[in-house]
Amino acid sequence: MKLSVGVVGGGQLARMMIPAAIELGIDLKVLGETEGSSARQAVTVVGDYRDAATVLAFAEGVDALTFDHEHVPQPVLRELVAHGVAVRPGPHALLYAQDKLLMREKLAALGLPVPDWARARSTDDLDAFLRDHDGRAVLKTPRGGYDGKGVRIVTSGAEGADWLEDGELLVEEVVDFRRELAQLVARRPSGEMVAWPVVETVQRGGVCAEVVAPAPRSAGRLADIACDIAWRVAEGLDVTGVLAVELFETVDGRVLVNELAMRPHNSGHWTIDGSTTSQFEQHLRAVLDLPLGATGSRDPWSVMVNILGGPQRGTLADRYAAALAAQPVAKIHNYGKDPRPGRKVGHVTVGGDELDDVAYRARAAAAFFE
């Protein structure tokens, strides 16, 4: 009998699990939000992930249930567990990816390095924090924010008044960072864990634009620190599957945890073409409690460039001939989404021996889809 995995959410992450599932002979089922979702080739049910009955019916018979996103409500997750569904990662872990305030509290309790932060329930709370932090702070909504959404810089409590109407907020120091990093690990229920090289991520407008693997000038101490942090997060939160820990490398040499994602992550897309085991294959292995794959790099350098927005006229496929002819070493990944300003509609990856050449070729290939 085939092993089966159910994926809640039909986005590009579910889409990129399909080739890995085919190669491993895994029956992949997807609960999609719409018929035209990015992972439509594997969508077996279209329904609302917030409805317990819908998700329970979808999960019937799967060996493990996992996620394309972290937005499934806790009551639905607990209902699944109560009915014997192997939910991976479990609700007790996902809780900390769903709520940034709980995440900060938990990471601090584990003794992990995080930016200075506070819980803000009023404009007075914000003003008090600002007085202690040179008059500037980062304000975040605890739930639902991603790709720069739900985040703003404030210089007065009044600037956060509209968000406070919806409840308490996370307020953090503005970190003086040299660059942003991401460390991916994978962990299976039996406890086995593996890590990929730490990568550098380049953000534009709050959205990840490029990933360089491994992060330049990271060998030795920095790589060890990043891996140790992710390892401790995975064990401390009892994460199953792929975990991405987004990090700040500060100008004074510290490494701080910024965000968490308990699923395959944009910073790990380079692994499809650049690693012995992609994050998508690894995630399926992990949630099924199968032995994990090697995480070595195929090339000294890999650069992944996101295709953001897509062409204003036509489709990505209209640009294939020119892009492939100009950069035959580039690997193009199309998410099957309609172009829209700022939307991640695909990515390009190039690997090779010289970082400057690899980065140039990846950027040049991605430019054909603007």
C-alpha cells in the first residue's frame, strides 16, 4: 500500500511537493482553497481549511497531515489530533508559528537570542517602549502577517492606534543588522534532525528577492551559531518537518531570531536544484518519519531569485524561449499563478563555482519575466 500525505493549502509550497511525492511513490492529496490553486494538479478536495468537518473528511486515511501555510485554526488542529490524525507539525508546535507574541515568549523562555520586545495593549505601552529605544520601534500584528504585511516602523504610540483596535501587538527594537540569514533544518518524530547550509536572504519591500547559498563569509562560527539556534528551536518546540528560522546578523556580531516557519520556506527553494535532498522531499520524509536525506550542496554556490509580479502582458511561459536561450544553466520554476504586482509567481535558480557569475546569471534569467 502507498504511503499518503495530505497537505492543507493549495499554494506553491504544496505544488512543489508534487514532484518529490511522485519520485518517492507517495500519494499526495491537497485540500485547496479554489479549483485554480497553484497546486491544482494534486487538489483532491476544494474546501475551507477553517471548517473542522471539511478537514477531518479530507484527512481520512492519510498517514500524515501537513501544511502549505500555518493558518489552520487551533480548534481544528486539536479536533484532528483527537480523531487520531497524525498532524505534523502538531498544534502544540504550530502555535508558535501562528502567534508572534507567543513565539517571542517561548524563544525567550528557551534562552534563545531575540530582539528586545514587549507586548503592547495601548498607545501608552508603545510610547513607553519608544522612550527606551531611541524613539523608533517595529510594530507587528501577532497573527497573519507575511512578506512585509502586518509590519510597520513607528515613532509614536499614535501611529499604532489603528492596529491596537484589533487587539494587542508585538513591539520590537529596530535591529541594526548587517544582513538577514535563514537556517533550515528538518526533524522527524523519532528525533533525527539534519540541517542545510545557512543562507543569506535579500529583502526588497519586505519581500524576499534573492537567496544565496551558502551565505557568504559564514563558514565556521556563524554557521555553527545559526545551526545551533535552529536545532534548539526545533527540539524546544517539538517541530516535525522542515523548520525555517529567519535570523538577523547584527553589526556587532550577534545573531538574533526574527521569524519562524514550520513548513518548506522561500529561503529553501534553492535546494530543489542545489542540494542532494530538496526541502520538499525532506519535508515529506520527515512527516512520514522516514530516514532523512543528505543536505550537501551540488555546487559551491547557488543563487535563487524570486520572480515577483510577473510580466505585465502575457504569461511567464511567453518568455521561456528568450530566457532559456540566454541562460541555459538557469532552472525556472513557474507557480502557475496569474501575474500581479508584488506577487511571487515563480523563481529562478543557478548553481556554479563563482558567486559573481552565478548571481549574474540568476538575475539575468529572472529579468526576462519582469
